[in-house]
Amino acid sequence: MDMHYLTVILLGIVEGLTEFLPVSSTGHLIMASELLGYDASTWAMFNIIIQLGAILAVVVLYWRTFWAVAMGMLRREPVSWRFVRNLLIAFVPSAVIGLALHDYIEVLLGAPRVVAWALIIGGVAILLIERMVKTPRYHGIADIPLIQVIGIGFIQCISMIPGVSRSGATIMGALTLGVERRTAAEFSFFLAIPTMLGASTLELIKKGDQITSAAVGWGSIALGFVVSFFVALLVIKWFVGLVSRHGFAPFAWYRIVAGVAALIWLGMR
């Protein structure tokens, strides 16, 4: 297989596997650029757009939930309005802070050692939070009070540091604020939709001319999008079942091992 298309498929798999797991998709894509030796700047727009494939997987898997909420809003049901309110309010902090710190975040995206340390620290944090979490108080997204929603929104902003993980920060933040595991995971999935659409739109506005560069054209983008979509479909269903039974400790240990391995490899180059 042509090396270009092999890279496209591998990046699509990495994105689909890691977008909704608490292991950092951005961090893995940065490390993939180091391991595979390709020019990360050339593939930057590709990586942004294939994230939308993973987001589409959420919409497809949870279409009944979104349909029920939409119908409930038309019927003026309070629970549906609270569902939408909570997602939008949790999105606001990342939108404001992301715009304010955009240039600084861009610099961090070129720092693989930052990713490695963030993986390790995040893994330790997950283990500690898992031990600290008490009996959950909130078992539905619409049930989460406004103050907790705002807290989750600000905690999500920590994931602007590459390697932290947007889903990991959101889920762990929700757990510490009394949200049940499965609900915390699903809140992270749903919150990804406005968050990633907003981030992708910002990048497209700023760098739209790079989409069809000489190295990465529409065919490659379409292939990466499709691969990311189908891999994410499988991962989301598996992930929800796993955390409901075993919690998040397996991902914490993976982060620690991956971060240590990355630091050793980076130091030996």
C-alpha cells in the first residue's frame, strides 16, 4: 500500500480510537507524527476534519436521544430544555478561553514532551479521582445542577493542553462533581459535538486554504473521515460498557505506561 494512504488510514484509526477515550486524541496524533516522521503541519487540517467523523459517530449512535430531546423541546418539556441548556452552558468556557488562548495552544501542539508528561499526570489524576469518588448524586444529563455544569465546562478547558484529553477532563470533572460514571461518559460524548464543531470551524476559518495542500487532498480527507467514523462507532459502544463495569483505571494505567515510553523514546532520539 502507498505510504501516503497507509498514513491516512493509521491516523483515521488513531482518531477514532482515542477521541472519546480519556487518553487524548490530539496527544496521540502528535506522537504519531513523531513516530511516523511525517510533517505535522502538512496534515494539521486533515487531523481537524477527521475529528468530525468521530463526532458524527456520536450523532448516529445516539440519534434516538437527540430526536427525543428535539421532540421534547417542541412539546416544551422541562427535562429536554435542561438537557440542551446543560450542554450549551458547559460549552461556553471552552469557546471563550479557546479563542483567547488560541495562539498559545498552537505552540503547545508542537511539543511532544508536553504530551508525554500530560499523559502521565493525567493517568495519576484518574487513579486518584477513582479512589475519591463517592456515591453519585446525578444519573441523567438533565439532572445535573447549573453550578456543576459550569464547573464541568471550566474543567474541560484543561484539555487545551495536548495530552490531557478532552473526554478525560470532562469525565473526571463530572465524577468529582457527583455525576454517575455512565452519565459522565455520555455527557462527554454529547459535549464533544459543540466543542469540536466550534474548534474545527475556527481552524477552518483561519487555515481553510490548507485543506487541499499538495500532500493531503479531498480523497485522503474523505478516507480518513470514514475510517475515523467507523472506528469511533465501535469504540463508543465498547467504552460505555467497560466503564460501567470496571471504571476508568485501565485507561489511567495505559496513559502512564504510554507517557513513560514516550519520554524514554524522545530522550533516546
